[in-house]
Amino acid sequence: MEFIDLTNIKNVTDYNKLEVAGEIIKKGGLVLFPTETVYGLGANGLDEEAVKKIYKAKGRSSDNPLILHISDIEMLGQIAKDISDIEFKLMNAFWPGPFTIILNKKDIVPSVVSGGLDTVGVRMPDNEIARNLIKFAGVPVAAPSANISGRPSGTNIKDIYQELSDKVDCIIDGGSTKIGVESTVVRVIDGVVHILRPGKITVEQITEVAGTPIVDKHVLGKLDDGTKVMSPGMKYKHYAPKTRCILVYNENYEILKDKIDETIDKYLRDNKKLVLMCLSDNADYFKDKNVTIINMGNSLDEISKNIFTDLRKADSFNADLIIIQGVSTKGLGLAIMNRLLRACNYNIIK
Ligand code: TXA
Ligand code: MG
């Protein structure tokens, strides 16, 4: 297995170390690589056999499609067709960046990539390592988040080493990822943007470029059995620690504090071992309680950057319950609440 350390880039020529990784992709191998959102588990997106290895390594259901990552706009024409003005406008505004758009796919894209659909998700990441890797590979790179299916996504190599290192041909360490939650996934239907998965690119930002988007009801709502979904990823368990989690939220901050307090006391009375994931001021406020506290930070950017590492850490204490403080769904808060609700299997106290 090849290991490429790019945690300390001093010079643009350092990116030349990625040539071997590009070769591995070309030859049908699997590469763990950083993006600005989360780590990806990448393979040649035009090579059916290589893409199958991704599903196998993650234990991912074959009907859950993968995103193709491109290094430049020329690669787009190879894989997608019938692109509308509004779609171009969105790509211009948010690429390179944490933004994925679902487009009609060309025949060259194997149906394993699209999970049998006639569309494909495309993203140009805003991370030099990722884009240089794709350039060296010379093909669009299919990559889901680097984690075993259902588990929190990987945002640094340490978190995912145990899960995935024996299943890949190359690991590129680029340090902790900057954003920490996956890209915003959208699809444009009849000129209207639908948000299928919220991310760093917010409703507010999309509104400025393409009018008010529709946030798919499954972003914050639980899926009923048998419902038809716009994105197969909505159907599956996601981001979940092994420990049971419960989300506590109220828009009134004082009420929220009281709710957290009551929840802690209720479970302590039953002698439960508890972990509390909360914002900095509450980490201080609850410090004398008999709970293990994980400080999620102060700002939405800080919370999102650490969210998956925090969930993994919370899980490592083998507690009976993880109590998690929620946030408002404004801006990046929508992406955070989408991940937390799913981590908690929609178990929420309001
Ligand atoms: O930030 C990200 O997007 C990361 C990095 C590695 O780029 N990738 C990522 O991939 O999060 P993944 O596979 O974990 O999530 C992709 C989501 C899934 O929920 C999938 O169902 C949805 O996008 N998706 C992909 N292609 C689709 C398509 N053609 N139609 C509808 N949904 C699609
Ligand atoms: Mg994922």
C-alpha cells in the first residue's frame, strides 16, 4: 500500500507526489484522498470493475449512486449532457467547491456509478490535492465519503485508518478537512433548484444565484417506508455512532438549556452512563454534572468541521446514551441538523 504524506505542503512541486496515486487510479485501484469537505474513497469513474471495489470496501448498497469528481470544466462534457443555463450558472458560482449537481449522464458513465439511474452527480472540489490527483489520473474520479456505510464520514486519516486502510491501494494524508460536512447536493427540475442534501453551500447562497430552492422534505424529515425518493442516499442509515443518540433542541436558548438539564437528570436517575455533545458555553455550564462532555465549539463552521470526529469520539466512551445539542437550521445549521437528526435516527426532544 502506498502512503503519501501531504500534511505539510511547502511548494507546488510537492503535488507531483500524487503522480503515483493517479497511476493507481488509472490502473483500477482505490485511493483515499482529502477534499475540502470530507475524505473520499476514490476510483476511476469510467471503470466499472474499479467502481465495484468502492461499493465492496464500504459495504454500500449498489443502488446508492456515487459522485464523479472532476478537475476542470472540460471533464464535464465527457460525462454529462443537456445542461441548462441555470445549471451552468450554479456551477459557475459554486465550483470549485462543496457543491454537487445531478445531471443527465452520458453513456460513457457506467451504470454502477449512477446506481442504475440515468443521472450522475458531478462535483469539482476546491482542494488542490484532490484536483491534482484527478489531473494525474486523467479521468473523473468516483468517490463517496470515506467511511463504512452508515458510519460517520471520515474527516482525517486517523478516524478512518482502522475502517478502510486494509481495503485501499493508496492513502493520501492531507490533514483534517476544512469544512467537515459533505457537499450540498442539488438537482434542477423545471428551472427550480431542489436541495437533496444540505451542505456548506447554503439555501441563502443558492437563492442569490438561482432563486429560492426547494429543500427536499427528507432533509429534516424521517422517511416513511416505501416512499419514492429523489436521492437514494436518503433511504439509508447514516452518520450513526453505535451508541444510541438523542438530539435536544429549542430555538429559545434558556429552554434548550433546561431541556438538556432535564434529559441528563432523567437518565442519571437510571444510572445511565452519558456523553453530552454541546456548544462551548454549555460545556462550561454542565461541567459539574456526572457526564462526559464533548465541546462541539462555538460557531457553525467550528461545529461542522468537527462533527464527525465528535460523533466518533462520543461513541468511543461506550456510554448508554449520547445527548447532542442541536442548532438552528439557518445557513450551515441546516447541514449540521440533517447529519445530527440522522445520527440520532430522528430521536429528538424539543
Ligand atoms: O462532499 C462530498 O460530497 C463527498 C466528497 C468525497 O466529495 N462525497 C460524498 O459522497 O459525500 P457520498 O457518496 O457519501 O454521498 C453522495 C450522495 C448520496 O446520498 C447519493 O445518494 C447522492 O449523493 N447521489 C449521488 N448521485 C446521485 C444521483 N444521480 N441522483 C440522486 N442522488 C445522488
Ligand atoms: Mg457518505
